[in-house]
Amino acid sequence: MNDDRLPPVAPEVTATLVENLSPRLRKRLDAAVTKLGARPTHRDGDTVTIQVDDETELRLHAPGGVVATADAITCGCLLAPACVHRAAAACAAPTADPPPDLADRPTGATPEPASVTDPASVHVHVPDSASSPSSQEVASPAQRAAADALWSAGAAVLEAGIDGAGAVTQSALLRAAHTARIRHLPRAAGAALSVVTLLRAARAGDPSYRTADFVTALTELLGTAHRVGTASGAELDAARGRARRPYSPDGSLRLYGLFTEPVVTDSGHGGVRTWVAGTDGRLFTVGDVALGGVGRAVGVADRAVRLGDTALTHRELGRAGLAVSGATVSPDGRLGAGKGVKAVTARGAAWTELPLAALWETPPSEQAARALRSTSRYADPDGGGSDLLFLDVELIGAVRESAGTCLLALSGTGIAVRLTVADDDPALAHRDNLMLLAAAPGTRLRIIGRLVPAPHPRLTLLACAHPTGEGTIDLGLDRLRRADLPDPAAPVHPAPPQPGGPGAHSPLYLLERRVEQTVSAGRAALGMLGDVTAETRRIRRAGLPTAAGLLTALCTSASQRERDLFGRLLPADTDSFATHWLTAALYTAAVADSLCAAVWEPVQEGPAAALSVPDQGPGRAVAQTAQH
């Protein structure tokens, strides 16, 4: 059975089915999930049938494409409905996105969905005359309880590691995510769902899984849960997040198409996003994403854009223009398609013409700094911004890495940039186009890419000018041909030497690998490392004393176990260990962002290019807070 063929299941449904199992059946749940994954499935309309054995069938009824109730999963075995099969099917299926009725509720001062007499459902409000920071709105008791549940569920994942975080641990995360969503904490709830999705990908051996992505998701979960309990005012609003970001009026806009990219999510959604720019250089997006996966992403590109009266498809909009009146825009730049929005087709602009040409005139270092501000985990989710970079490059050739092959290019400022594919799915054109471009060294191109935070300049390649100079290529949707490339006999430029940038010799990886090792193997594996004095000494010599202290504290916390009067081991302090891990993860992310911004500076020679990273910033602030 392929898990992608199962309909998404609501988080609360999976949690309920697992919680209703007896302790004996919970121990068998992971094995049941694996066994069920090998059984054949059949889809008939909204119902998916799994053949458990020769005499037993398991049915998942998904009206509207989502299994929304526990009763929608039925089993024909003798133990049903208390059997392990129903819970195993829910755990094997993808996790559904939150329902619109919860997502559309405001996240501010809204009564909780409980009795008004329940003190846990009352928000703490501030009179309008209050002006001191201490009198700002704080989280309600119900929200703090939901955040505590999320913290405990995340700490349990750290304690067990990926190998030990089976279906029961995942169901605890799903239950906490559902409760957080009800209590109007969509940011933390979304982070918990991301952790569950990545946990399942890691345990299933999904080749697209990356440990760094899991660290980022778990850091977001624990960090947001911690902030909900301690923040107030605007910081609390950012920690709560928004399930639906509001659209605000933006008058009339003259827009010029840039490119269209396919969008495929882990939850089974697919579609496209078309990027356009205004006359002032602001970037906007027009999207069409729904359930359907990569097949829908390829097909939707040729459907009409849902905006006003225009008949343009997404592919055509990426090269044409729009005149919009009554425009509405979300904080992250998405254009609304309400009844009052009017849009008609207009002339587009080439990438070499104003106003689009101005996007490539901004120095790469400034573009990278802007992209980092928009993607950093310290950024306000409603702060807007874009993670796109616009560069003029000369292609050098293919470079083999541990994760695959990428394309090396030299920017106009002398920076060697590594270009990778945005999606490896063979149904999309990313990989084939990158390999063709790698076979044309010396070609000069104008490109658009998405910043990948790394200690060296790195982008995912999204679009480029056509090698012949006529038009543009959406690298995820359009397919280059060998005839489009310059003469392969053209002179080949040798690859430049690997620059010794700010992060080239940083020992920060010594702390990063311990952070990643924890999520992979759990606290106990980290506690068995023993003495890390040699590693901390090397980190201190590089001028990173805070990193050395965090490594020592993390390993000490992992190995620390108290005993009772009879010498028996007491339960580990998971909260303390989670705090130390979160501190180290936030610190490494802050320093990594600083290193990433530094490597995009123009190439320098001599002492100016030496490592110079201040051992401070958000990571140091978190470290100081944890020490108290």
C-alpha cells in the first residue's frame, strides 16, 4: 500500500483512535502500521478500502477528501471498533490540514470554545488606559495549558528520538496540535503537524527527508510553545500566529509577470504560484493550491488565473501583465480574489526592461540579507518579505555533492553560487533542466532563485532567461531542449577555487551535529558521548565561547540522572534537557544566519575575508535566559 493513496485524516481523529486503544494494543501499533502498509488498497469514490486479510476489510470514508470523524474509519474484524487496525490506518494516512471553521476564527481576544463560566476559557484583557509593558495582554490559562501540552509532546520526541517516536508519541503531538488550534494558537499547532509529518517521513525512509528540516520544525514547535507562556502584547500575537492572514485594501496596482513555480506539499496538496512585481518593485503572488499532489501542479499551470476578469493562465501571467483595481493583499504578498477585485490583461515587461530590471540591480548581499530576514525563525510571520534572489550569472558546470549534483555559477560580483533543484519529482522539469544547463558552461544567464541558508552561497533555481535570449523559462514547468543551448564546443571556463569565506572553517558544526544527533537517536544516545572537552576547546579557540558552553551544558543535561535513596534511577528531567536543546538549536541558527549573510558579500582578499562572527545575537540571548 502506498500511503499517498490514503485520504488525509484529521489530527484529532488519529489522536482519538490511538487514545482509545488498550495499553497492550498500543505496544503493537507501530508493527500494525508497518503491516498495514504492505496490504493492497482500492478507491471507490470517497471511500478507500484496505484488504487487511482474506476475510477482513478496512474502510476509510472521506467525504470532501478528508476523514473528519473517527466513525468514518470502520473495520470488519471481530475486535472492531476497539481493534488496532483503525488506529493503524489513521497513523499511516497523511495528516489533514485544519478545517476552515477553526482556521477562520480570529486569534485575538475571542472566547474559547468552552463554557463562559470556565475560568480556563477567559482571556486576560487590559484596559485601554493601561500603558506599562507589564499590563499588556497575556495568554489565557487555556492557551498556556495548550502550550504546555505542546512543549511536553515536543520534549517527548527529543527524549525518544526519531526511532523511538512511534505512533503513540505522534498521536500525543496530534492531540496537542488540535487543542492548540482550538485555543487559537495556529502557529504552534502548525509546527506540531510539521513535526509529525517529518517524523513519519524519517521513519518510512523517505529520500526527501532532511534532519535539518526536522530540527527547524522541532525548534519552531518548542520555541513557540515557550513564548506563548512568557510573551505579552505584540510578541504574544506573533507567537500565536494567524490561521488566515487578513487581506488589506491596496488600491490600484500595475503588475508585471515574473515566473510561475509548481507547489507540491507533504500534505498532498498541489498547484502553482505565479510571481508578479509592481512598478515600485514590490513582489506579489497569485496562487492556486488544493488537494491533488504533483499531478495537479502540472495541470493547474494552464488554467485561468482566479483574479478579476482576466482570462490569462498562470503560465501566461508569468510573462504578461495585469492592471488591478480594488486590490487586496495579505501581509505575505498574496493577492486576494474577492468580488470587489477587478483585473484586466495588460502588457508585460522583459526582465531587461523597467520596472523588472531594477530587481537585478540590487547587490546580492542586500538581497540575501532581506531573504534571511523573511525566512528566519525570528521573523514575524506577518512581516512579509521575499526569499527570492535575482542574479546575473555565468554557468561553470556541475558539482557533485553528498546529496547529489548541483550547478556551479559565478555571479557578477565574483561569488561562486551553487544552484540546486527545487523539487526532485520526475514529473516536474527541475532536474532535467538543471542537467542541461550544467552541460553549457560559459553561458551567461539572468536567473531567479530561492535562498538556501548555508555556509556557502546556495540557491534553488526557479526560473531563468532563455539561453537564446528570447523569453524566459519556468524551470519547474517548461522543458529546455538541447537545441536551446549554445554550441557545446564553446570554451569552458575553469571552476574557481573554493572561497575561504566566513563560514569555511567554522567549528560550529561540532554543536550542530550534536543538536541533530539528539533528534535522530534521543537523549540517551547523547548522554553516552562522554567527555567533550576536546570539542569545546576547539570551539573556544575559534572565538565562540557561548557555543562551547552550550555544548557542555547540552551533553551534561543529557547524561544527568538522579537516583533515589535506594539507588534506583529517577525519571529524566525532560523539560530541562529540552530547554538546553532549544537554546543550542536557536544559537546555531542565529550564527548560521550570520555566516550565510556574510558569504554573500563581494569577494575580498586578505585579512578582511577571515572569520569574524560575533558570538552574540538571538542565540546568546536565549542562552543567557536559559541559564537563569
